[in-house]
Amino acid sequence: MPWNIIRLGTVTSTMDEAAGHPPGTVVVAEEQTTGRGRLERRWFSAPGAGLYFSAVLEHPEPAPIVTLALGLAVQESIQQTAGVACDIRWPNDLLIGERKCAGILVQFHGGRLIAGIGVNVNHEAMPPELATIATSLRMVTGREHSKEHLLAAALAAIETCLRLTSDEVLRLFARASSYVSGRRVTVESAELSLAGTTDGLDPSGFLWIRTDDERRHLLHSGGVRAVNIPRP
Ligand code: BTN
């Protein structure tokens, strides 16, 4: 796809700037004053340190499959650019160990899909409130990484991953994420509040959770948290 990349300095959120643009537009900013995450959270957007961009997409697949495909694309681009293998916590948090290094926000605007992607690239440290749950590529590798190379790799990987069929996305995601099956998790969402074990994806990309009474619950939105079982 011939991407039209718009580069900006300080914005509220690249999601706001991308809204109204045609498919193929990518808005990248150096800083976001009100960067947004999923579930009404904010996205810490330190000036210059992270890659913050929104891509306007036209895509026939339903949103859950696109969301998983975007996770695969960001995982691939981080591996290629920084040589770091990330896990994907369903639906699309990129983790190094247990700490988050990238996130994806998918929203609809005027019949188009806007994929907002934030990667913690060159942060030297995280603020105290995020220190135990977030990290950056620099903190993990001990060296700086090019945000330009990462953006180019991410856009190429997005093109590739959005060409996959739903079945391919589901199969690749199940391989790429340690969260798809056999993981002890807790769920706190508008629809469910429980603890259980992840038990695969349904054909739409939603996550099955099996509770200890052997009942299966399908998680459509929200997210999961790993339960770390203490070693004996
Ligand atoms: C999440 O993990 O909760 C999603 C985070 C998405 C952050 C990116 S940064 C670029 C784009 N602009 C935003 O305000 N959010 C997304």
C-alpha cells in the first residue's frame, strides 16, 4: 500500500489527527499530551522516546481478527528491528517478560478502522507508577533503536498481516501468544469477572476461559492478567 505518512510534533492523540483521513494515511507524532489506551486508560507518551502512530485502514475482516493481526505485525516488526522476541497477551498487548512494551488501540471512525500503535522504544526508565508493568526496547537491550526503522517495519508487517485469512491469523496468533491456551489468568471486564485457564480462540478471535468447575466462558472484550503461581 502506498502509505501517506504525516509527521507531527505535539498532538493530543494521533487517533484525533488520523480521524477523517482516507485509508492509507499514517499519522506519526513525537509526543501526545493525551495518548489513549484501551479500556479508557491513558498511554504514557514521553516526548521523542516512543513510536506513536495511527494508521487508517480499510479492511473487510471483523475487528477482532484485525486486532489479532495487528498484534502479529507489531510483534514481527519489534523482532526484526530490535531483535527482541515479544509475547502477545490477548488481544494485543506486546510483552517482554511480564512487562508491556507496546499496545494497540483499534477504533472505528466514519466507516474506517483506525489502528493506533504505541511502542516504548527509547525510554531510559518508566515512571514509578508504570515501573513494574511496562518496559522499553532500550531498557531491555541496553541500546537505542531507530523509530524510523521500526515504523517502516511495522507498516510492512501490517500490510502482510492484513492479507492473511482469518484462519491463518488464528493459527499464527495461537503460536505467537503464550496466552491462548493453558495460561492461568484473571479476567476483570464489564462482561466477566473470574479466574480460570485460557482454552483457545473461537473462530471470531475471542478467547475461551475454562473455570475450575469445567465451564467455558467466551471473553469478547477487555483483557486478561496472568496469575503467577508461586514455585514450591
Ligand atoms: C493499549 O495498550 O491500551 C493501547 C495503546 C495504544 C497507544 C497508541 S499511541 C498512538 C495512538 N494514539 C493514541 O492515543 N493511542 C494509540
